[in-house]
Amino acid sequence: MDLAEKHQALVHGATLVAESAEDAYSLGALDRFLKPWIRRRLDSLGTLFASCDTSRQLAADTRALARTAASYSDLREQLFSDLHHTRPEPPWRTVAREAMAIRAQSRVLMQQPTFILQRIEADGVNVPGAATWEFIVITHPSDPADEGQAHVVMASADDQQVGVTVQVSKELERERGWYQQLEYGFYSLGIRTHLLALRDPDRHLRPPRSRAPAR
């Protein structure tokens, strides 16, 4: 077996790790997001072999492939436990740094939503000077058919002194618990935000400022 064949065997092995975790820890509606993500990630890492010029590059690339599969297995176990075990409220869990995070709340005592925050790149959605995100609320996470309520969120590309300015719909602002989770989701990805409706929730009740008369 030559090196290329060995590397392909590693790719198959990493895929087996992912599939085994999916069989062991079924995540209902979350699988619609996680299964495509891990396959894209493993496929991307698998193609790095073609550009390896040194043994150190090969070592780094194969290590990344193996770690990604192992981390995905750990993540699924954590999320499964978050949903089905009685314990302190689980945190937001990072799937991909600065790109995707999930919070799966316990369903043992009461039905609670699961939250997903992911960065998206889509034609017709992107706005110059801002990053486009999707904040998804899944009210029945155990149901694979639940696609959730998706809210498009625009985050400024510039990190101001108070944090990144985030624009959301009025509908999401009114769901104050969900809106608060949006801030936590960004924070888990290492992004400090400035959500105006949290800092100044009654701003819309104040009368508009009158302009001083021109002299």
C-alpha cells in the first residue's frame, strides 16, 4: 500500500468515526446541520494530501483529519447528554471557530428549544461591510423533520469599542429569551457583540429628539 492509499484509508477511517458517533448519539433535528457539515469538513481536509510537499506538512494534515473526526464524536456525545441527561444547564458548544455554535437544552423536565448560530455565504444575502449569520431556533429538537425558525442576522465587519453591531428583525427582538441566546452564541465563538435592544430595550418608547431651530 503506497502513501496515497494509506491516506485514503485514513479518510475512510475518519468518516467511520463520524458515522459511528452518529449511530451512537442520534440528535434528531440537529443532524440536518451536523451531518453535512462534518462531511464537507472531512472532504476538505482529505484534499490537502495533494498539496503536501514535506513530511511535516503530511503530519499536520493527517493530524487535523484525525482530530476533526474525534472532536466531532466528542461533540455529538456532549450534545446528546445536553438533551437527555439531568444536570446543570449546558453551555453553547462551538462546532467551528467563528462559524458555527449550538446550544442544546435539556428536555428531561420540560420541552426547551435548541439554538444554532451559523455563518452563511449565500448569493443575494451578503451585504458589503457585514457578515451574514443565521440564527435558528428548533422548538422540537427530537423531531428530525423540525427545520426550526431561521432568522437572518447581520453583523458589522468592524469591531467597535462596544463590540460588533448586530442587526436583527423586530420579531427576534421581541423574543427576548432567544435574543439573549443570540448574544451568548456569538460570545461562544469569540465574537463580542453590541445588541442594542438588550442594552436599551425601551428606546422605541422615547419621543424622537426635536431638532434645534435654525438660526
